[in-house]
Amino acid sequence: MQGVGFRPFVYRLARQNSLTGFVFNDDEGVLLEIQGEQDSLAKMTAALRTEAPPAASVTEVIVQAKKVLTADKIFTIKKSPPAIARKTFISPDLAICPDCHREMMDKHDRRYHYPFINCTNCGPRFSIVEDVPYDRQNTTMKKFSMCSKCQKEYTDPQDRRFHAQPNACAECGPHYTLLDNKGCLLEDDSEKILVLAHKAIKQGKIIALKGIGGYHLVCDAYSDGAVMALRNRKKRFAKALAVMAGSIEAIKKICKVSAEEEMLLKSPSAPIVLLNKNEDCQLSVNVAPDSDCIGVMLPYAPIHCLLFHSDDVFVMTSANMSEEPIAYDDADAQKRLTNIADYFLVHDRRINMRVDDSVMRVFRKVPCYIRRSRGFAPAPLPFVANKKNLAIFAAGSQLKNTFCLTKDDKAFMSQHIGDLANKAAYDSYKKAIEHYQRIFDIQPQLAVCDLHPEYFSTKYALATGLPVIKVQHHHAHIASVLAENNISEKVIGIALDGTGYGADGHLWGGEFLLCDCTSYERMAHFAYLPLPGASAGIKEPWRMAAYIMHLLYGGQMRKMECDLWKIIPGNWPLAVQIAEAGLNSPLTSSAGRLFDAAAAVLGIRGKINYEGQAAVELEQVAASGQGKILPYEIQQRQGMRSINFLPMFKSLIENNDTLADKAASFHLTIAAAVVQTAQLLSRQTGVKKIVLSGGVFQNLILLKNVLTMLEGGFSVYINRKVPVNDGGLAFGQAAVACALINEK
């Protein structure tokens, strides 16, 4: 990994232990030759594993004895051969390290309050790289020539800033300025900027803040007026907003924080971490109105540390209109955000690659990705499945898109791209693919994509001119877990999500597959239901709920007491009619649509403002309920099992339980049906390994219930290294392609 300070670290270790030799990057990683006393050699070898820089990844230390070179008198850092530059990896962008933070707050330090302080252990990397080798002239820092003091640090192997490419100070580096929302300069004095910006935020204003990988929109999370103004201007009316807190103590005032969550918050990757709110949380209710969870992060860029006071909690959301990618280009940001932000706090270092914040949660004391982006991309994942060392391009999904490129035994997952139906996101997708291919010197030999013919990712893959392998959506979900865990044998894969194009042309999403990475056999699924209005049915869950009522009660449905009637529009009979006629009502086995329909039947949500809203609110209601397993039917026809949940809906409508208990019963019933089906399939096939994947498993009530019921008799695997949602799909696509090629 380039830019993490590993060679200077090795240099200092060698000097401390009176060893001679050299170190340089080679195509396998870092090669060092050392000689000296046996005890000193042992100390250094141990330290390579235990004391490496925070951003370095030491996966293996191979030691080989060599003949003593009596002429070797010193230890040196050798320049890597030019051909090696493209075989070493670019580090992700990293949060400010404790040493830089201490210097930045020291009035006697020459970088006091300098918002671009960095060293080999922290700062921008991937977002500023234009090409390799990772040298200053190949980054957006090339316009800033180092002063003599910075140059001295840069060339001193003993210094923490040795070969730190973004190295700079107030004399020679980038600077911030404060602008109004018309782009006019208000202030360029570094100290006054901080005071004015903080004062504006505390007065309820919204600031567009240019950071490391893009712009954020910032406002006071304690101010109802400021948060609602942000929502209205951004047109993000309901979906939860992330916040940044000035200190871990400020976070603990609003959220419950475990030791594992605190460690993740303070890590060099500094992701947004989903935390449970405290009962007495004083943040504006408008920050996360649908959820007991809040996405929280700590300051990771120097400007954040300077802007935030220790007790501050500010909304820190991606600077964009709803569903657009994060703004990162200055001119574009000024154009897109002028009607949202009151002020712009901007700097003059260009961002080359937009990188959104990563989102994680801790589940059973282990971090899990919801979005893998800043702080993690483009660091490679192990990919031992690539036995033939193929260069593969995996195009990913339409929503929550990431792509994947493979090289030897590594898989390079992109940062979060987003919804490819958005032109700006699709343009970003194409730019990122070209960038990855260039900086990692990957020329794909094969493309792999989803079966869905209308996905933009599919169309891109088909347009490459490469041989193309198409992979069924849910097979790719399961394969992502298989590749993470290097599992080669058959498993029972359970993929639950919103939608994925099925091999029969229907919309799948509640799937039970007997599979390995090479092939799959669909063994069971949630029973098909029509989705009245197709895409309209996704945005308006009342449509499927109305049709379920029609199936259960026919012409008597209006006489049934049901909370659906509180939220359903007057034209509901039309939705039932088009579904009955099979017009614009594709059949779906989607688990996600089932959750949406339940939310509508229970009167919780009939129309959504963002993807997954109905299911999020249903889970929220269920959290305080006591559930019971309701009736359902596992039917079998011609060797295929299907799970009919109409009896469950009938019970939900007719029983007199509280709303919370009904919501909890829905979750428990889905879990029970999933587990019973898995048990039946296990008895049929003899397979004892179960794999869970797909975005519906982000629902913790469902996931916990399924795991609790399964773990007594099965080995159960879930996603840990890539997101369980479509953000991990490309990894699974690449794994399937490798397995198919390996068989040939």
C-alpha cells in the first residue's frame, strides 16, 4: 500500500536496532533485506507485525536467511523500480492521526490551526490521486510547491512526513475561504473563518463544507428550524440524516456506545456508525424521525476538528439534492447547492475522485458494512478464488452501485457510486472505472453483469466489447459471502431483498438457492404476488396491500376493519383491477415488497419517500412489541417449494393485538418460515451450511431471529467484508465469473 509510511517505519526500526540493509516496494508488497545481531533481527521481525503504521496492512511476513554482506554498513530506502509503481496499492483517505491533531492544537507549532495538516499516517490519498506512482506530481497537490521546511521533512527518513505527498503548511499549501451562496468572498483569514462559520451554524444557518472526498451540508442538529430548512431545501423529507459530534463525550450524550462502536468511531477509517439513541436524546426529532438509530461520526478531517467545539453535534449530510451523488467539483457545487446553503466554506485543493462517507454498524461485536467507501476504498480485498489470475470487471447493480476489478488474488471494490439511473452518478461510475483501471494497471479480459437488461451497469458491461458473463442477482448475493469466507462446497443460500431479475423473467427477492459459486438451483421462494403498477407499486405499498386484501376477502374486503383504510387513496379499486387483469403488474417473490405490504396493511406507511422507508418504520414499531408466530403455508409443486404468507396477513388483519405486537409477529413469522424452509431443504440435500445475504437482512429484528433459530444445527454465514445490500453485489459477480472460468 502506497502512502501509509511503511518504508519510513521500517527505516526507523532498522536504525533503532542497529541493523543494515535496505527496503523497497516490489510486486508482492515490501521487500527488505536486513542484517545484524540475532536478537535485533528478532525484535525487528516482531515489530513489523505489531507496530506497523495504522493504515498499513501486514498480511504476511516471510523470512528467508541470506548470506551476510560485510560491505553493508547502513540501512537505506531504495527507489522502487518503475514497473512496480502500478503494482502497489493506493491507500484510502485516512482520518487525522493523534500526532497531527496534537500539533494542530499546539500554539507553538508551525502548523497551529492549519486545516490541511497530514503525515504518512493520515490525510487524503485516494481522493487526490490522478495517476501512479503515488508522487506529488500525480496528485492534486502538484500546484502547491513545498516550502523549504516542508521539503526538509519530506526528504528526511526519520521524519513522520517523509514522502508524505500531501505535505504542506500555511506558507505553501491549500487554504480555506468563506463565501456567500452567490460565490462572493466574505473572509479569507483562517482564524476569522472558523469563528464566522461556527457562529453561522449555531444561528441556524446551513453551510456547504468542502472536505476530503466531497462537500457536506452542515447545520446544528439541535435546531429544529435548521434541520427542517435543510430537509426542505435538499428535498430529503424523511430519510435519516447523519451527524458529526465534536467528541466521543458528545456522542455518548445522545447515543448508546459500546466499546466496539467507540473503537470503530475512532479508527483511521472514521466511518459513520449506526448507534441507538439514548432515551433522553435532545437532538432535533427531525434528524432521524423514523428510527431509534442515528448515523454518527467523529471529526476526521482537520477542518472538522477546528470547526467543531467538543459539545457540538452538527448534521453532516452529503451535499446534494435527494438521490443525487455527493458534490465534489467546485463549479458544480456552487451551481447545485446555491439554493440549499447559506454559506460555502471551500478550499483550493481539487478533489479528483468523489468519495462518500462509509456507513457501518456493529453486530455481535463485529463491524459490518452498510456502505463501503471513504476510509476503505480502494483497499483491495483478498480474492483467492481467482486461480487463473484473470482481470475481471464486475459491473455491479443499479442501486447502491459499486463495481469490482480483480487482479491476481486481489479484488478492488470501488467506493459507493449510488443509483445509476441518475446521470451524474452514471458519469461518476464511468470515470471511476477508468480511474481504477489506470491506477491499478488493470486491463479487463472479461466483464460480468446482472441479468437485468435495463440496468445501466449491464448496458455498460455489454458495451465494453469484452466477453460477458451474466449472473443472476441473488446468486451473486450468496456468492459474495462464499467469496468472503472462501467456501467452495454447496450451501443453502437465502437471499432476501427488494428486487432482482429472475431467470424466469419475474422479479425475485425471497430466494432459497442450493448453490456454490459455479451454479445455483432454485429450491424455494416466497410465493409470487403481482406488483400493481410495477415501479409505482414500489413507491406506493398500499397497492400490493390492497391486492392482498382482495385475495383474502374479495368483494367483502371493504367491510373488513383494517388500518389500511386510514392511508389508502380513493382510487385503490383501479390498482386491484389492473393486478387482476395482469396489466403492468409483474409477478414478484420479493421479501422487501412483503415488508412494505405489511407496513401498509398495519396503517404504518402507504407511500414511501425513500427506498426502504416502509420497512424501516415497520421495524421501528416492531421493536417495542411481543411477537408470536402466525400461520403460513409451505407449498410444494413439481419439486419447488413456495411460502404462502396470505394466512399471516389474514391473522394480522383480524386479530386484536396491539400494533407493535402485530409488527413483531410479522417479523417473527417471516423468520420462522425462512428457518423452517431451510431445515426442510437441509434434510432434503444434506447441506448444513447456510448463507444469508440481501438488503432485507439489514433488518436486525429479522436477522437476529433467523440466526437464533438456525445456529443450533447449522453453520451460518453473513456478509462482513462487503455490504449485505447491493453494494456488495459486484464482489459476488466476480466470484461467480472466476468459478466458471476455473472450471474450464
